[in-house]
Amino acid sequence: MKHLLNFFKPIGTRLRRIVVSLYFPLSQCQDAHVYPELVGRGATTSRSSLPLVPVSPCHLVPSRATLASRVTLPTCPLLLLFLFFTAPVLASPPNVIVILTDDLGATDLGYTGSKFYETPHIDQLANDGVQFTQAYSSCTVCSPSRAALLTGKYPARLHLTDWIPGYPAPDNAQVKIPDWRKFISSDITTLPQQFKSAGYSTALIGKWHLSPNAKEFDNYSPQKYGFDINLGGNHLGQPGSFFSPYKIPNLQDGPTNEFLTDREGDEAVKFIEQNQTKPFFLYLAHYAVHQPIAGKADVIKKFEQKDKTNLKQNNATYAALISSVDDSVGKIRETLKRLKLSDNTIIVFTSDNGGLPKVTDNSPHRDGKGSAYEGGVRVPFIIYWPKATANQSAQSTPVQSIDIYPSLIEMAGITSQPSIIDGVSLTPVLKSAAILPTRDLFWHYPHYHRVGGARPYSAIRSGDYRLIHFYEDNRDELYNLAKDPSESLDLSNSEIEIRNTLKKKLDAWLKSTSAQLPVN
């Protein structure tokens, strides 16, 4: 009996879609808006792509009542059979979840080598999807990296190149910081706007940090950039507290001592449940693991009791904070499984920049957040695409957060593309473990970072080499990352031809993006 029902189920679905398309012709028709609701997740939400069968122009098509009186199931068996065998079945548009952590280092997870932090749910996600072992954020600090992810454009092109509002130049600064932008320009189509235009429900839960200040927030709020829902997004870069009351604008406090990362995970689950019958785009931008470093007492105690012998990663409170992020990933995946959405939901997991050196260790990468070196921009990066990541594992292709935008809109079947996208779609890699065409990766940070130590610089990775140009003294550093991942041996005076070639490429890129340069 079960096999018989399974046989007829797709037939019933197909007939339902055909009947709806007969009764509700779409092109400019009255009541066309009800089509997606009736067809459900089997229809795309772009009206230009909605019809399942050819229909006449609206002025030639009878009304619903007339059509219903003329075309009925009992009187048109041949027509229905014809349509059944000729009409294509549209795939449901995939749900998309982007989980962005804050200040999570590339080696802060179990699957990336940590012997102290415990992340079983994230490790399982990496095992189920594709883990990119040479992944980079687009900046060494948060706001530019977030803007790059949401636009597919380099921070240099956006003229949004520092965390908002940024540190003032120190007294010993030798160059002047350019007058940079503290928001995403309104003429740029963001990732949530792409999904919203395609009929998706969109939500930001967590950190925004792309508005100049509280006074101007309404002009640059998440809702202005395509989000239907904003829970917790504001102009601030960190929470007042990880325990309720949070002191976070746009997020109602929970019960006393409720933990923020748990709350964000619960809100994500609620959003998924409320939108389970239609496609959704969820941007879960955790405030964790940014300062103030905090964790639940029982979890901290567990890590305090772990053996820390010879471990550079040994901060129990930080470990507890990472665990809370891992718990939210597990909570979301369990919800998707329970609602039978797992097979049609794409999940991206990454971080906005490298780890903060004073609370974690980014070895073998040099330094961390706010620096000019690998530790500031190397990040964990996982893409779980159930329709294409079977039997995939680790990919060593160098990728960057600007690649998320073009990858997701291609995976979702969205055809509209901005005229300029700096990232590339990773779908060839996800589908067949193909090697992407050779390309260079770039960074531009014409600022001073008080904590990480960066001074104005631009950088390029080309093949195994990474060149960093410092503006104050017009100096270059060159490293072979394959042989020297910790950037300890400067080759700028011995590999002169490579240095000059990379510097020319970097200069050309800065010019092509109209990058704002520091001035003397």
C-alpha cells in the first residue's frame, strides 16, 4: 500500500499544478498573485517563469468562472492526460541560510584542527557539504567583510573599507585616511534584495553593523536592503551583553540571563517554521564570538576541566561561546530535518574575519583580526548544497566571501545579475570538484587598527604568493604561502620578478575598483 501511495503522490501533485495553471492563467491576469500560494513550493515566484503550460494572453483567456465551466476534470480527460505527459515539473526553489559568525578564526573549529574547542554540529555540516580549506574574508575587520558578502563586491569598490565608525588615526600616523563610506550605496542590489525580488521571505537575525550611527539608522536599516524581518540588527558592532537584558536595539530582551546566541538560534528556528511552505532566505549573523567574551556557566566549567597541556587554544569562556554557535547550527539542522526541508535547503557557514589573537590562536596563520596578515582574513567556510555536494569533501581552491553572492543566486536559479560582480560562482566546484579558473584575490585596508596592529595596506594573493604593500613607507612584503603559511620569511628582496609582477597586478586592480588610497 505504501508503494502504491508513493506512486500516485507525484501524479497528484502534477495534476494539481496543471489544474491550477488551467484555472488561473498568469500573464497580467487578475488573481495571478494567488498562483504561488496554490501551487505551493512547486512553483517559482518570478511571474515571468511561472506558467507550467502554455496559456493565451490574458485578454484572450476566459475568466476563472467561465474557464471552470468549460474545462472540468470529468469532461477533459484527454487534455489532462496530454498535459500530464508534456508539462514539466518545476523544482521547488531552494531555501537559503547564511550563518555568519563574528571573529571566528579559521582554526577555531573541530574540523579545522582545534583540539580544545568542540563543534560537533559544525563538523557534521562540513562533512556533509564542501569545506574550503583556503577561504578568505574580504577584509580584516567586520563591516567591509559583511558588505562584500551581501553585494559580491570588494570593499575597495564599495568605498566601505573599515569597521563602522572606525578608529581615528594614531598620533604617529604617516598618511591620511581617505573619506570612506559608512553604508552600502543605495544603487547596489544586495543579496537579500535579489531573493526578495524572486519571491522569498527574507530575514536578518543578529548583527547588521552597516549603518553610520543610531541617528541615521532608519535610512540604512536592513529593511532598506531587502530584509522583511530584522531581529537585532542595528548600527552597533557588538552586544551590550550576551545575557538578557542584552541592550541591543531591535531585539526585545528575553527572560533574565537568557543567552544571546541561544536566542538567535531560537529566532532562526521560529522563522523557518513560519516560512516552511514558501522559499526563504535567512541571514543568521551571530554576534558571537565577538567581545565581550561570555558563556554559560555550566559550559565554561566543562571546558575548565579539560586538559589544556600544550594547547595554545585554551580559553574556556571562548570555548563555551563557540559551543553556543555550534548548538544553534545543530538546532537549525534538526528543525530542517523535522520539517522535511533538509533536502532543499542550502547552508553557508563562515566568519567575517580572523580570530582575535588575545582570546584565541590562529596558528599557523600569522596574527589575527585587524592585521595585514593571513590570520586576519583566513576563515572557516562551508557550503552545504544537498543537490550537488554528495561525495564531496575538502576543496583547496582559494575562495573569498565575495563568491557567496554569485554562488547563491546561481544555485537558486535567479537569472538577474548586477553589471559588476567581483566574486565568482563556486557551483562548478560544488557540482563536480572542478578547479576554478586561476584568479587573484585582493584586499584593501587604508586604515589604522588599534587592536590588530594593521597600518594602511593593500594585498594580493596570486597562486601561492601573497604580496602586501604598506603605504606609509611604500614597502612591499612577499610570502610563499605553500612553503611558509605563517608568513615568516619575506621574499621581497630575493624574488624580485614575482614581487614586481604582483605589485603591477595590485596597482591595476586598485585603479579598476577606484579604490580610495591614503595620502601623505
